[in-house]
Amino acid sequence: MRHFRWPFALFFLIVCALIALADNPIQSTPYWAYCVNPTSTGAKVEDETPRHVPNSDATFTLKQAKDLFIVPDWHPAGHPAMPEIVLHGKRPDLFPCSYCHLPNGLGRPENASLAGLPASYIIRQIAEFRSGDRKSTEPAFRPTANMTDREWKASDQEIAAAANYFSKLERKPWIRVVETSTVPKTHVDGWMLVLDTPTATEPIGQRIIETPEDLDRTELRDDTSGFVAYVPEGSIKRGKFLATGSEGKNQPCAKCHGPGLRGSGNVPPISGRSPTYMVRQLYDIKSGARHGVLAQQMRQQVAKLSLDDMIALAAYVASLRP
């Protein structure tokens, strides 16, 4: 009998490991959610032609719009006065908050929408970037790395001023969600997906393709030009089913995020948010890259979610009115 114990024990361990992998499959991060710029092949010649956008008297060049320390404020009447840290940052250490998150606070697919978030929540997230409790599952994803490497170095007073500014901004419709089986072909540029030239189409598969409505205006940081998110057919309906907890994989989202998923107390609103951003957050929480206090509370909720579940939930959440 003694000769059979070791092979049986080894077989038992292998079976247990396979079961664990089936429940929590290890897979690479989805490229369309963690858009990583391809390696640069050389410096680009930036266009210095004066540019304009609709409903604005301002003038900026594309070169200025690419400068991380210049915020093209096309519509200054559309928001309160920006604090210094939000408008100018600190060369060379801190980028201005509104360069990435835009003066309207609605942001882009590669970063967070801050408009209307509780100030205390924003402050907590900066503290978690500072402590290492909030990171990206994909180390090469630069937008999150910027937060962990430099943005947390702002003073407490500057962080409070920025949080107060963004918390007072109105949450507005910013992403048009379209269910489809066929999408435009895209590639990664500027940490987001942009349309191929010449244009072509392909099956969406199990992806979310989120891209600017008008790439030229997005590159100029026009905060009145939003995004379109193509999601798989049927994903919104399934996401609604998952959000109610009907599939038994998680508790109803509204239990914490409030009616209409528009937030409750210090729990952030998630309705109308970028679906690729939402997939990243669910993925980061499940992987353990985000493990702050609130993320720990979410850990059990996402433990049983597959990537397809995350796509469906994100599609549904994004389709809701902010």
C-alpha cells in the first residue's frame, strides 16, 4: 500500500490545482481595456497650425495639446475656475489633473471620470495610489503608472483642492453605447483605441471597442467631444441581469452603489461610466492589483466573474443615465 500513496497524493494535488484554475483562469490582460502604446519608432513632428473646435473662441495648436503641462481649456465658461494643481500642475513633477481628466472631469477611456465623485472618495483613491494599494494589473499601462509614480506627490492641500473641484462638476452623458456584432478595425494610439485608416470592419468577438466620436477633437482635448463604445449584442440585457444579482455570482450592485447606480454616500456612482474603465477596475480588483479598503469589499463580488461577465456588466452600467 505504501507504494501507492505518493502517486495518489500527487494526482490529488494536480486535480485540485486544475479545479482552482477552472474557477479562476489565469489570462493576460485584455489589450482593448489596457491599451498599451506600441514602442515609438521615432519623434513625431508636431503640427503648430492654429486649431479651433466648435463653440469656442480659443486657439491651440496640436503641439500645445500634446504638451502634458498645457491644458487646452476650450470652454472656460463651462466649469468653475480650476485650482492651480488642476490647471497647471508643477513642472516637471506633477501633470495638471485636467490634462488627463479634462476640465469637465469626464475623462477618457484610459483614465477615470472624476466629475461628481465625492471629494472624500477622490482623496482616498490618491492615498491608495500613494500607499501602493491601487495599481494596474498591467504594469505597462502608463495612465495608471502616472498616478502611482508621480501624481500622488501633490500636497494634501492640492489634493483637497482638486477633489473639491471635480466633486462639484456635473456628470453628463459622455459615452454612446452601441450593441453590435461588427465593429470598425482599430489600433492603439495615445493609450486608447482609434480607427484604422483606411477604414475596415471585423467581428467584435468578446471585446468592448471604445473610441472617440471625433479623433481630431479628442486629440485637441476638446471636452465637448465624447466617445462611442461598441459592445457585444445582448450584453446590456445580460449585464442588467448580473447587476441585480440574479445569477448568484454577486450581490445586487445597487445595494452599495445606490438607486440607478448613481452613488450612495462615499460609494461612487458608476452609471454612465466608460465601460473599458469599468472592466479594468473589475479586473484589477479580482487580480488584487487594487486592494484598498473599498476594493477589498468588492473582492468577494468579483471573485466569480469571468471576463465575459465583466464585459456585460460594464456595457449595462455604461448604458445608464449618469
